[in-house]
Amino acid sequence: MKSLFGSTLFKRNYYLKDEHLMIKNLTNEVIALKYANPEFYEEVEQREKMSPTSFNNLVAVPHSLKHNAYKSFISMVINEKPMKWGNQYVNIIVLIGISETDRSTFRDVFDILIEVLSEPKNVQKLINCNDYDEFLATITNMIEI
């Protein structure tokens, strides 16, 4: 889990004008870290244009439909105040990149993550986390339950 939720990809109270700028900044970061290819931003935006990846539970999960990240990762933004994302408002943004070699393993992690984030009480606990260490301990505890 720690390798997917790296501290360098965790942001607290990181606000931008809109979801497109958020996707741009988060994808630029993973591209600069060499976790994703230079086309990753366009791939995530293409998926977002199909339908917004926000859910009515304060969470957005932008991702590419392709499994071509160089290294699988989860970039996490947790904000106290919600931001508009499509037709919803979200406090948690989870940018996901999956490499072809991790595809099957990551699917299990993704399913568990979505299950955790679909519970409103879990989302509230995560929103209340103050830093990366508290977030990691909280989400790890949720997954182990």
C-alpha cells in the first residue's frame, strides 16, 4: 500500500480552479516523476469527457482507460472544503495510474479502495486526516477490517 500511496503524491487542502486544472497539475506531477507517459493527461481528460469520475459521496477517481503507466500509483488529494467536479462536489480526489505488469494485482487494490470510499463514514474519516501518516494509518485500518 505504501508504494501506491506515496507521500510525494499526497496533498492536503490543495485547491485549484476546476477539475481540469486539478487533473492537469496532478498528471504533470506523475509525468515528471516518470510514473506515467507524456500522454497521460490527455488520456485522463478523454475518460473524464466520457462522464465525470465524481461520485455523490464526495469522491472523484480520475483515471485513464489504458493500463500504460510506467509505475502504478495513486495520487491522493484530501480537502476540507469541497470543490465542484462535474455535477458533484468532492473532497477527495484519487488519481490512479496502472501499469500493464500490475494490472491484475492493482484491480484487487482498486476494488478494495472503491469499497472503502463508497462508505460515507470512511470518507469522513479520511477528510479529517491531517497529514499523510494519519491518512495512511486510517486507510490501512479500513482495508484490514
